[in-house]
Amino acid sequence: MEIIRTSSEMQKRALELRAAGKKIVLVPTMGFLHAGHASLIDIARREGGVVAVSIFVNPTQFGPNEDLDKYPRDFKHDCELCAEHGADIVFAPEPAEIYSPGHSTWVVEEKLSKGLCGRTRPIHFRGVATVVTKLFNLTQATVAVFGRKDAQQALIIKRMVRDLNMPVRIVVAPLVRDADKVALSSRNRYLSESERIAARSISRALLAAEPTLRPETAADAVATVRAAIEAAGGKIDYVEALSADTLDPVTAGSRSILLAVAAWFGPTRLIDNVLVEF
Ligand code: AMP
């Protein structure tokens, strides 16, 4: 497995691979990899090209009071996991490799990024769309795999690729849960033992709502999930049921619903969702 640290080397290698007729499958991550990330690498592997995993804690997607400085890192373990799952390249640049001094060009999606996480994290998706565009350019990816854990992010990336005619196919992978059903996340590392137990209320409530989630039950589901998380001591950022492909309000004609949560347990903000298609 190759480890590449600079943007120039990454792009040079990618252009060589493409010139040799190879397909490049990118898995963008912020590192501190877990089984959710591993499932993305497995899916990327099945695409049959050269699998590149990027590990980059992207500063521009963090707000001023967010957890950029304490975001967990373990590069050695990340490389072991990538190698075990058959990644060919790990691209792990420092921020200075990605952002030149005076960087002033941004990619902004203007509809899907307004609600849900965009309401409390107003610059977040601008940072995500910009860094993903840069990663596509640096790795010359033909396919990129994203997780449904970040359902809004995956939708925004798909919209960006469509709107800007980017020659990349986006694959959205299922959400992977831990044994206690909590959605796997690098940020789970921040939770104390009691917060972790309380945080199970999110997935418990979402998974309980899932089997009967329909346009006519969506409002009740939101109220029930909200109450369950609050009863466990969580502070709600949002609980919303939206049409899953547009993030518009659910109507009687909606063919799919995304029931999405962001909630705080102590200092840790967690997100989770269920998606029902009918
Ligand atoms: P992150 O490192 O948190 O930025 O995540 C990198 C990629 O892994 C994103 O596409 C996430 O949606 C995906 N991911 C993170 N956690 C999970 C999970 N529990 N299940 C599936 N995908 C995940």
C-alpha cells in the first residue's frame, strides 16, 4: 500500500494510473477509522479499480467553536485498517498541502445544505464540498464512496457532481452500527461511559420508528424520537422527517423519508438517521 503525503505526488500518481487505463475509487475520510469506514473500503474494493483512501481532517468544515483541535487521530491504526481491507493508496496530506495561503475559492451548494446540520453549522458544507472537489481533482477519482451515516452530506455531494458535471460516480454505502446499535462515529470516542449509554436512546428511538414510518406517521415519529432523546438527557439540535431525495417537507406523495437526528450528549454532538423507501 502506498502512502502519499503531498498533493503534487497524489495528482501525478493519479494521472499516471488514469493514463494506464485504471479506474480510481476514492473513499474520503477524516481518519480515526472504524468498521463504518472499513465497510466503505470494502465497497470501493468491489468496484474493481485502484482504491485510494484519503485521511484529512479538513479545517474548513469546522466552525470556530467546534472540535477541530481535539478531533481524534491514529494514523498507524488507520493505515493498518486500510491495508487489511485492501486499499492501494492512503492519501494523508497536511492542511498546507490542501489549502494554499490566501485560498479564496469555494464550492457552495445552495439548497440541500441550508437545513438540518447546515442550520447550526453554517460553513460546514461549503468546507465539505470544497475539499471533496479538491480530492476529486487530486485523485482523479472515477468513483467515490460516501456513507449514509452523513445522509445530508451524501445528497449534497451527489447534487454537486450533477450540477457541476463532475466525471465521478457517487456510491452511498449503508450506515454501520456498533453492537449496541449506536451509529459508529469517530466522535463516539469523546463519550463518557454514561453518555454512551444515554446516547443509545437515539438509535433505539429511530429504529423503533422505522418500521411504521410513512408520510402520515412522520410527525408523530419526530415527536416520539425527540421525547425519547430528551428523556435520556440528550439536548436536541434537530429531529426532522424529510423527503429523502430532496430534503423537502414530507407530503402525502413522498416516496421516501429520511428521519434524521442531531443531538448533544455532554459536549459531543452525534448524528444518526433511518431512511425508509416505499
Ligand atoms: P468521517 O471520517 O466521519 O468524515 O467519515 C468518512 C466517511 O465515512 C463518510 O462518507 C461517512 O459518511 C462515512 N461513515 C462514517 N461513519 C459511518 C458509519 N457508521 N456507517 C457508514 N458510513 C460511515
